[in-house]
Amino acid sequence: MNNKQDRYTFLNELDNAVNLFSDLSDSFNKVISISHNDADGISCLQIIQNLLYRMNLDYDYFIYNRSVSWRNYLEGILSRSNNDKMAYIFTDVGSNLSELIPIIEQRNELFFILDHHEVESNKNKDSHPENLIFINPTLYGFDGLDHIAGATLTYMFARNINPQIMKHGWLAIIGIAGDSLKSMDQLQSFNQEVYQELLNEEVFEDKEGLILFGGMNDSILNGLKYSILPYIPGFGGESTTKIETFLESVNVDPKKNVKDLTSAEIERIQEHGGFNSYGNYAMLPQKKGMLSFAFEHALLLNILCFKNISAAVSIIQLQNITRYAKKIYWEYISNLVSNLKVLSNQLSRYETENAIFIKIKNEIPPSNWSDTASFSTVNELLDPYKVLFLGGLEQKSHTIKLSIRCTRKFLKKNNYVGVNKIIHNIKEELGGTGGGHKLAGGIRLSIPSYKRLKKKIDQYI
């Protein structure tokens, strides 16, 4: 990412892509859309599908989970005829240009890549093949997390082609809520601008109140118990009786919905609960129940994407949650808050000047390590100026599997050396397999390499 923001050039590049797609659309026999398997990616996918439908274009879609190389993945998708009557639109898939360019330059179709991840290539745009239209705001100094979600970029592209897409802007709100991981009053740059634009058009509703993301759709009792953003020590994962007693002591009905709390009730809860979590959140009037809360909708999509991708694609089109999805959602939330409670109170740790190691035995299932690490970091449950290594022995491979996370405070303190660079440094000296981006990643190491890592970690940062 460039440090200096260049809004003019970015928007000009976006307009050029919009004009090219609009001018050539009549010549396309078919358009293939490919997106990532998370809430932001599924939101992007739906925005593009709505656009192509309104343009009367024949289309199909695929969802990429980054578990295989692009060459292997695209082998069964790219047309054997290799003709220029097709176009491909990639959204929120990761800017793996070192993998994609050698494939694209051998093709005749047009490839539009709309992405907000940092570019994993040193190739200058002038050296890109002519059939690649690459739009990525990080090239122009914008942060792909704080400034522009994948759904924000995709919405801007689609809305500029067909303004009627604004009616489907609630999809962008889901992507923004799921990717930003903050209350809506803290949005910045293009995320904030698109949010305000859609709010002015009454596409969604902006509400102000107590923020207990993960449990906004429930009672205040369950909101406190199951909130994951923020996770609130002393309430998260605690017994119903304990939270109920607290709420009754501050004269708040435990059964009252979070969204219905008065300002006075919120003030008493925060004052006596020892936390401050007031802000804005988005609600979708075209949805019902849990799905009407943008963050919870996004969280459900993320959960389903790794459990049942067809259910994720289906649920974003539904008005109300299915019994199956609701069951999976609450199982996930219950496990996560329990794991965060265990991490906060029970797990021993080894710390150096720049790192925290938490080795798990049986306290948290391996399938939960990644999300536990992520939300402990987002909530700053541990020292935010240190990088977290959380994991343990993977029995099948007999290696140490680590989820690695850091905060933006860590990045700023360490001259923006992030997780991806740390993993690169570790692999160069200790071997292992893995990767990631600045804030999150993972690695597998042999047991002897893990022991050496703990002793030498500060040298890799």
C-alpha cells in the first residue's frame, strides 16, 4: 500500500473500468463472476449478479476459498474456446497477481479484478496484460480494511454502470459491517461515504445505542453474554444467573431487547458494568429477525461460508433466518465467547518483548484457534503492542500449528512490519508452511523449530 492517498487517480481508474465494461457489454456472450467465500465476498457476488441481471447478460458464478492455486482452480472454469466474447469479474479474491497474470496473459477474454487486499506482486500496472483491468485502492494509498471493503468497491463499480443498483446497496452494508469490525460511526473514507449515500437513499436504517455485536438481535442478558465485539470480561460466556443478577441490580429487565434499551438504562449498564460500548449500527428493513442486523447477518454468512457454502449463498437472498442457520450461529457464538473467556482467564502464556505465545493443549479445539486468536486481538484482550502466536500440536501431522495475529498498534510500533513479513522471516530460517497478510496469518512448524522460534522471535520482527 502506498502511504500517500491519491483519490483522483483511483476514481479515474475506476471510471475507466466502468466505461470499458459498459461499452463492451453488448459483445459479451457470457460473464463469469468469481468471489471469495466470506460475507464481504458473497455480498460482492450478489451485487455483480444483480448488475448483470439488470444488463440482461448471461452469467454464471463461482466461489473461491483460496485453498488451491489459481491455476488449478481456474482450470475447470476458463472456457476452452478462449474467445473474446466472454468476460470474467473477480471480486474480493486477493490480489495474487504473480499467480494470475501468467494465466490471464495467455487468454483472450477480458478480466476485471476488483479487490481491496494488498497487492502481492511488484509488477507495475504498465506491465499488466492488455486484457487485465485491475482496480485496487491500496495502490493509491487507501487501506483495504479501514477505508474500503470489497463490497464497497464492487458497489461503486456496479452503481456507476447502472444507478438502479443503489436499491441493492444493503448488500454493501453487509460487506462493510463484516469487514470493518467496528461500529458504523467509526467508518472512514469510501466505506463512510457509501454508508452515508445509502443512508440518504433510505436503503437501510442507522441506529444509535449499545453495541454488543454478535447479540444485537437478542435480549440484553444474551447480548452481554454473547457479544463478541466487544467481548466484555465479566459478562462474556458467564452464567445466566450472574448476568441476570447484575441487570436486576441496575434496574434493567434482563429480557428487554438490546435495541429497545433507553439511554438511561444503557448508561447504568455501562457505568456499573465497567465498560463503554456506545455507537451506531445498521439495520436492514427488508430483512427480519437476526438478518435485519447488518453485523449479525455478516457474521452468519462468514460462519456458513465455512460450514455450508450453498446455505450462505441462499441465506443472503432470504428475508428470515432458517432453523439450520440459527442453530449453527448460536453454536458458533457460544463456543467463541467460551474460548475468549478461557483465553482471558485460564491459559498460561510465554511473553517476549514483542510477542505472546499461548500453547493450547485441550482447552480450545483446533478448529476454533483461528477465530479465537482473531477476536482476542480485535478486542485487545492481550497486550496490543505484541504479536500473538496461538496454537498447539496438530496430531495428524505431528507439527505445531499456529494462528498469528497482530493489531494496528503493533504495526505502527514496528514500522508496519506485519504478520506476513514475520511469517516470511520465520520460514526463511526455520522452514514450515504458511502465509497471511499484515494483521493475520498462520504457520505450521516442526516441534524443534517451534522451540527455536520462541527463543528467537524478537529477531524476526
